[in-house]
Amino acid sequence: MHDSKGKKSRIVPMPARVVSDPRKWMESRRLLHEHDLEKGQASVCLPKALERKYPGAVRELKW
């Protein structure tokens, strides 16, 4: 998916030895978020206008 200006690719090459660290971190955050959702405690901070426009966004997970 290319959501950037002009639908250009924003892929940044990374050395293989450092790729696993961000992936491990992202997976740990995803699991924590899912756990928090199950307990009804998950949310994010949004500017007030966006919070009013998208009231369910604080609980959505889009990877």
C-alpha cells in the first residue's frame, strides 16, 4: 500500500541484522495492545477534533 504523496514507495532498506529488533518491538506492542483491548483499557491520545470526528479510533488497531 502506498499512501504517500504521489503514491511513491517509501521503503527504506535496512541491514538484515537490525530488522529483527523493530519487528520484535512491534510484535510486543501489538500483543500488549490486544491485551489492553480485552481488559477495556486500550486507547490512544488524539487531538480533540479527531476524537470527535472518529470516536472509535482510540480503540482501533491498524497495522
